[in-house]
Amino acid sequence: MFVYVLFSEKRSRYYVGQTADIDKRLKRHNTSGVPSTKGGIPWKAIKLFKVADRTQAILLEKEIKKRGARRYLEDNHFGV
């Protein structure tokens, strides 16, 4: 499982999600397959976190969303 952070230069926005197949999921985000991200195409994956299982993915995704993707990445020295 992966938790991912995407960035859209077009909208200057971040998107956080989780998936077992990052390539397939990124393709869906960039082909209008996800309604909440179709306005920001193209999306670029800027950070991937590999986690053990879906439970861990849900917890990490919530943590990132709670802090905000940009702040989470900066605070944990992942850069933006």
C-alpha cells in the first residue's frame, strides 16, 4: 500500500490519497477519472510513502490531511 501526495501546478494544490497501485491511480487522476482532481490536471506525484497495510495507509493519510500536505512535508524535512 502507498500513501501519496500529488501536486497540481495549474491549481497550486496538493492532493493526498492511498492506493495499492500507484501507477494506475496516478493515471486515473490525470485522465479525469477522479472527479475531485479533474480540474488540476496534470498532477505530479511529489511524495510516496510505502506502508504495511490499508490500516496504516488510512492513519497516515489522515495525519497528512490534518496538518496539510505542504506543512506535513516541510515539517518532516521532505521538502516541497
